[in-house]
Amino acid sequence: MSAQLGRRNDLGLGQGLALKLLTAFCMLLLLAPLVVLVVYAFNDSRQVTVWQGFSLKWFAVTLQDREIWFAFRNSLIIGGLNAVLATILGTMAALAIARHRFAGRQGFLNLLHYPVLLPEIIIGIALLVLFVLLDVPRGFGTVVAGHVTFSFPLVALLVLARVGAMSRTLEEASLDLGASRWQTYRFVILPALAPAIVSGVLFCFTLSLDDFVITLFTASPDVTTLPLKVYSMVKFGLTPVINVISVLLILFTLTVLLAIHWLQKEGPHQRWGIRLAGVMVAALAVLMATSIVAERRQETLVIANWADYIDPELLREFESSTGVRVIMTHFSSDEEMLAKVSFGRPGIDLAMATPVSMEILRKSGLIVPFDGERIPNLRYIDEDFRHLGSDPTGTYSVPYAYGLNGILYNTRMVEGPITSWWAMWDERYAGRLIMLNDMMEAFWLAHHLLGYRLQDQRLDHLDEAYALLKKQRPLLRKYESDLVNDMLLSHEAVMAQAWNGQAHKLSSEHPEYRFVVPEEGASLFIDSLVLLASAPNPDAAHRFIDFLLAPERSSQNMEAILYPMPNATARALLPPEIRDDTTIFPAGVDGKRLNIMSDPGDFRRQIQGRWERLLAE
């Protein structure tokens, strides 16, 4: 029989050249992205798509980044706790199902498959809703609970397969020889299940280390894992640091998979698997212990902010002078910020708000007034910015920066000069145009080009604006706010709606890019810091704002982010090349051509519905 099975298949299955080429092609598709990612981790250039020579500098930058080490430490702790708890629960569940008969046994067994059958995002949302209903603050505990909920059924299935392959005669012999049930479990069953249990530990740890979706829904801003850190770094632009982190994660995951593979083997491979697993667990325990000891328990201040929108040097200076650790959590749209701060207890102290989102937060009771007496440097803020329509009393917000949007384009690839917003509907550049990922900006522009006012809140005008944006949708590369400069540099796009600050960063280094405020006008933004009603540390929030508003620090901040701030004293301290730059401080722009957004109230739901349809196109 075995000889017959060993003979080559008479049909010649698997022997043809076409099948071998197809297999090689499939393997190439699977591995090529990983190979490119690994190669560009050694790139000397800051741009991941432009090769400038071999270098290890990004490995040095990554290993010296304190925030990455914090995120790695958090991933280790969460992964370790998840591995232990999920393995214990999964092993107990497997033994109960395999050795006992009880009502609902088959249903419970079927439920163990839910992590495979249900999309992970559904599990994440369900956990978030549960924690909010129970008024459980998000943090380490909720992340670990979410990971255990997702992982222990997989361990149970893994151990269950091993229990099914184990003969009951070993247990019976142990009991017949006088051993108690506990002794039987300890000296007979558990050693037989050891490979499956150790595999479960490593499997759970790897799942936890790589998990993004469940962590996103269950973590607080001060509990940042490595995947969340990578996600936030993408908002700053793609750099080889992300490649380096990915390479290290790939190497670690491959090592864990090798250990799991060996543990499933009998004989010497299994022994090597146990040794490798032991070395990894010991090394991770040492890393976890040393990182916990190395970190001092610090007072923290959590700020929800746009990416790349504050000078990191100022954060380090504030931390060193006050002992308060500043944690930034980033968002890429007003809608994302509102979701971050309005659901449950977000653990955020300060948030960067536009006039639209500020009005929504104020009306919802989600923000509280500042104590002006605790911020003496408020006197440097221009009075014209202190009493906006979204904050008539000037107590709910502290103006931070302002600017306007326009068109940023590559003069070598676009026939210019560009003077009108209608250039963003030019079919010659189909697939190479970018619009800001901002619902209100998009519908304001569409209304404006049609000669309407969004403030009139007319459904017929809104439908016409939607039709205009829908006509533009096939021409767009994407809606994007954070990676505009990277996409223009890589020539994925040639023209983009952009903010003047990000435009200056690109055009100052690459003169072929030009920023223009179109003749139809533009949208003026005013970003302000607001204090959340649920802020865990309002005292540190007041100290931080007073620290930022000092003229010399505001000047330093303006020079770093390249957006103007409503602080005339600070502007006078800027270097002439920045103070006189017309991209940062546009000259000759008629104020009547500029629009400041306001909260559309209930009409926002109508805009939101059409925006969601537009994104789904």
C-alpha cells in the first residue's frame, strides 16, 4: 500500500512547468513587498521611495527613540500577560470540553471558532461598547482583557487537538496505580500537553504583539503599543524608521514561528523548540523587568493633536523642567478627533480643535473653560483671535495657530500657472490629484465654486455640491491630509489641495513645487487648544499652555511647524526668511476671499451622509 502511495502520480500532477511557474509567481507576489520593505530599511534617504545608498543610520535612530521603546515595553507587558492568561483559560476550556459531558458542550465548542469567523473590527467595537457601558476607563487592563478574549479560544482549539490525540489509558493507568487526580494532571496530562501549551503561549504572544485593531479600540492614549506607534508615525510621513520597526518585528515573528514549528515535531526538533521558547521567554522577561525599573512613574499630560504640529524640542524642554511626561495622540481629520474625545473616558487632557469641532464640543459639554489667571502668558494672544464665533467669551479655547489652504503643484509636471480651484477637476491629471481628507473643506469648496454658501444649509445646494464632488472622485488619487508631501515627492500625485505650512516645507527643499491661493478664495483655519471636561490632569494642561505662549517659545514653535500664530511679539522674533515668507504669511490675499468654518448644527448629518457615500465611491 505504502509502495503504491510512494509511486509518482500517473496523472503527473505537480510535474508540469506551468504549475511550477505559477507557484513561483505566487511566492514572488507574497514575498516581494517584504523584500522591498527590508531593503529600504537600509536606505540613506528619508524618503522610503528614493534610494540614496546603503546606511544603518535608521537602525540607530530607531533604537535611540524613547517613545518606540515605551511602545515596545507596553507590547511586551500586554503580550506576556495575554500569553499567560489566555493559555491558562484555553487549556482549562480544552480539558473541560474533552473530558466532560455537559449541557451546551457542542455550542461552547462552536463558539471557540468565533475569532476566526468574526471580523476583528467587530470584536473591537463590541469590547469598546461594553467598556463604555460599564464605565470602565481604558488602559492596560482593557487592552489585556480584549487580547485574552480574542486569543484564548485559539489556545483551546490548539490544546484540544493534542488532548484528542492522547490515549485515555495513560490516565487510567495512573489512577489504577494510586495517583490522585491532581497528580495525574500534574505528572501525566500536563507533560503530554506541554508542546501544545508552549505553542499556545508563543502563539498568543505573537498575536498580541502584532495586534492593531482590538488594541485601537481598547487602549487609552498613554498605552501605546508598537503597532499603534507605527500607525501614528505614518501620519508624520513615511520614513525608513517604519521599515526598521517592521524588519525587527518580522525577525521576531519568524523566530516565534520556528519555535512553534519545532514544538509540533517529535524527537530532537521538539527539544530544540522547547529550548528556543525558553530562551525567548527568559530574554523577554529580562527586557520587561529592566524597562519597568528604568521608567520612573511620571505625571502625564495627554494631548490630541494633528501630526507634526508642535516642536518636539519644546515637549522635551517642558518635560525636563516640570517632570510631566507629554503624550501625543494624533488624528487626521476633525471627525476622527471628535470620535477620540467623545466616546467613554478617553484619558485626554487637551485637544486641538477647529472652530467647527470646538463649537460641537462646547455645546455637548465635553470641554470646560480655562482659568485665565493660571495662564498669564495669554496676554500675548492677539485680541482679534480671542473672541471667535465658536467661543464668544474667549474662555473655552486658547488660539494656537492659523493658516489657509490652496493648491500645491509640481511646476515640471503641471501646465501652469495654476490660478483656479477648477484645476482640481482637470481630467489631464486624472488619478494624480489629492484633496484634503476633510468633509467640511470639501463641501465648502464645492458650494463656493457653484456660487452657493454652505451656511445657508439648503438640501438642493448640498445635492449639487455632492454631484460636483462625485464628478471629481474618479480623478482623485485619494483624500489625504497627512501624506500629501510624500505622495507629491514620489510622483504619485502632481497637484494637491494643501495647507500653506505643509506647502512651505516641501517648496523650501524642492523649488519645483509651488503653492498658490486660487482666485476664487480659500478656507482660513484657526486651531485652538481646548480643555476636556474629563481631563485627568487639568493642572498640567494649564502649565503647558502657559509654557507654550511665552514669545520665545511661540517663535521657536512657528519656526518648527511653519504656521503663523496669533502672537505678534513672537513673530517679531522670527528669522527674516520666515517672517517675510509669503507662503507662511500670504500677502495680498483679500480677507473677503477667506472663509472661516462654523458648526452647521443638525445639517452636519446631511453632509456626513453624503461624505460617507463619496468615500465609498
